[in-house]
Amino acid sequence: MLVPNYQEYLQKNINSLSDDELMFSSIVKSFYSDNGSAIWTANGLQEHLTKQFLELYAKSEEHGLSPEIFGYQIINNDIRKIQNNEVGSSEELYRLLAEIEVQLTRANVLYAKTMKYGATDPKEVNGGKWKYAMDSLRTDFVTDALKASREGTHYLMSLHPTDSVYLALQGEMRKFLALREQTWDSIPAFSADSGHCVKNVSRIGKRLLQLEEITSTYVPSDTLGRVLMPAINRFRENRGIPTSRHLDEETFTALNKKPQEYIDQLAANLERCRWQTKHKKGSDFVAVNIPDFMLEARSADTVALRMKICCGRSVNRKNEDSCRVNGILPAARTESPLLYSEIYSIVLNPEWKVPYSIIKDEYYYKMTRNAMGVTNKEKLYFVDGRTKKRVRAESIDWKKVSQNNIPYQIIQTSGKHNALGLYKFNISNSESVYLHSTNNPGAFRRRVRAVSHGCIRVENPFELAAIIYGINEYDSLKIDQLNMLVGMEPIS
């Protein structure tokens, strides 16, 4: 039994901690002051209670989190000193018990906050390219977590995400955590066609067995046969690699990807699932999957349309580490932002107001070489940035214009020649991005379609517009009138 003044010692210790040492320090200090007793070290170390929480933190890797961010080993070491009677005085015992209490309090609050709101700031992680409105932390959230901790880990476990995507990612995480300790030799690349017998094909079968990408009854051999080839193609499909009857270098690169690389990727996606947003999708929405270069439109919870998209370019930095800021790789200016918004209007036959960055980085060079040729070919006109009045193209001497101070706005007239094509889908956001069609559909034939300056090009704008017209209950006459504006024949 502890002497009565341990609680006084603990309160003084907690009150001395700074915000850097104790998360939500003012709320935690008030909790201990108001409740008057310790949680994990009341009347000595509560071994059964601390064991529950440490077991929960030990399993945090299944959520893509290191147990050490919760101080797992530090707490264990302090507990072991007490259990092994390595404490020389009452003062040292108080110090260890207070440290255990503070560490478990910090871990408890951090775990609750991480499961409910995420461990990181999505805006910072995404280099500012995050435009969702986030749920804010409730004022009573920390207090509720601390109060519930007296009864064990049930409250923390109730905060675990339960949606199907998160649970599926967790299942994959458990698989790769188990594979992490296995030998993972690199399979050398070689050429082989379906049905052929080639040395080292059996190593592909063994790797797919490790990855659980082929039936467990498969016996590896050096024949690229009827069981192995379809399994390889399923493996490719799961990783966005085109299927074929041949082996290629891209497939070997994917086969040689180490478990830790999968673990890191899964951890990032589990964290994305934990970020809470205020807006919840209804049954009618358009989702743009940037990594997959695809758009999906749903109407009444049914997939009504899927199409290819082109998105903003990322920058292939040769030395990524030198570009990081506080460990975060900032987003490139041309990357498409991650956002939730609303399509508030469709512009038919839009003009294109060329962004200043594109004028400066691209059009300036074209204009200094052949201003009138570019103007006539692309059907451009110019507006004075100060007076907002139209300026005759032939009156501008681009060789006398400073690239760092271009006083003109360039606008491309509407029509099939326009870079935005015939449709522009406006969405509310602060980065001036939107969905639009294009006058150059060739990019849709590429596998990697990160080619734009940030906006999203859609492959079938007419079909997307038709879905939106339907969601808004436009009748056939109104739809025909709109379609005629972009040169289509009426059908009503």
C-alpha cells in the first residue's frame, strides 16, 4: 500500500509537464485535479489494467502504427523495474509510478485520437494538397477516453474503424507482417510465354504462394501452365499491370517487392481511412481515383459510369530526401489536390483562361518565337491585366515583356479547338481545378495519365453530363436543348 501523499506527488508531477511532454496537457491536468486519483497506479501498480493496455498497443502494427509511438517499450521497462524489485527508495518508486501513469495517459489519449481522427495532419502530409473539411476534436473527447480507461480497453477498441475497406487493409497488413520475417530472394527477370517450360518459373509459383495469390494446393514447377498463368494475371490486375500471355520486367519488379514496402503502403492507406471528414457521400456522387486514373459516377448507389481520366503531373525528384520539409515531401504545384466538393455547374463550350503559371512557363517561350502563329493556330485573344480591356495581338511585342511580370491574360476562344473541349464541370475549391473534356484525347491511351496541370480531363464528358442531367431530373426536351449547344442532334 502506498503512503497517502503519492497522489499529491503525481499531481505536482503532472502539473509541471509542458504541452510538448503531455498531449492536451490542460485537459489532462484538469482531469487529474478534478478526479483526485491515479488510473494505472492508484494504490500501487495496477498490473492487470496496465497489461490490457500494453497488449492493445503491442497489436497496433495491425493498424499500421508502431507500438513505440505509444511508449510501449519505455512503459514495459519501468514496470519491469518495479516487478523485479529494482527500486531503491520510496522517492524512486514514486518517480517510476508517476512516469508509468503519465506515459499510459499519453498513450491512451494518443491511441484514442489516432483511431478517431488519425495520427497525422492530412493537410501537412499531402503538402497542402488536401481540401477536405475535417471533423474537429470534441472538447470532451479526451476526458471521455480517460474516464473510460478505468474500466479497461473497451472504449479504445470501440474507436477502431469498422468499414469494409479498413478491415480488408488490416487483413492484408497481418499477412505481410507475418511475411516480414521470411526469406525474400529476388527473382531474376527472364522471358517466357504461356505454356512454355523455363528455368526459374517455379520461383514465381513459390512467390505467389507466399503472397496467397494462387491456390494453396498448387505445386510449383517450371511450366508456365494453366494454373500459374491466370494467377500471374490476377496478380498483375491487383497491381494495375496489364495482363498478357508473356512475362515482362514490370511483373518481375512487382514480384520482387519486399513485404516492408507493402507494409509501408498499407500503413499509409490505413491512416487515410482514419482521417475523418465532415462531408459524407450520398447515393449520387462522382469519385475520381487519382492513382487508378479512373472516374466512377454513381446514381442511386449504383455504378452508372466508369471512364479514364488524366490528372495532374507529379514531379519525379531525383533526390527526394533533399526536398523534404520536416520529413514531408511537399506536393508539386501541378499535382491534383485531394478534395471533397460539389459540381455546382456545367459550362458548355467554355473559354479557357490560361493560368498565369502556364503563361509564364509555357506560352511566354512560344510567344517570343512566333506570337501571331500561335495566336491564330490556337485562336487566342489577350486582355490587359490592369485595365481588363482587350488588346490587339499584333500590338504586343513579347520580346519586350519580362517573363517575371507578364501584364496580359491569355484566353482561348470556345470550340472544338479549345483545350477544355466542349464541357467544363465546375467544382468549388481554392485551387481553381475542375473536370473538363479535351481537344487532345491521345493521352487517354497511356497507362500513366498524370499529364495535366492539376485539372481532371474526362474521357467521356457527354456521358458524365448525361448522368448529372439525370440526377437533376432534367426532362428529355431540356437535355436535347443542352446537347444541341455542343453540336449534337436532338432525339426528342
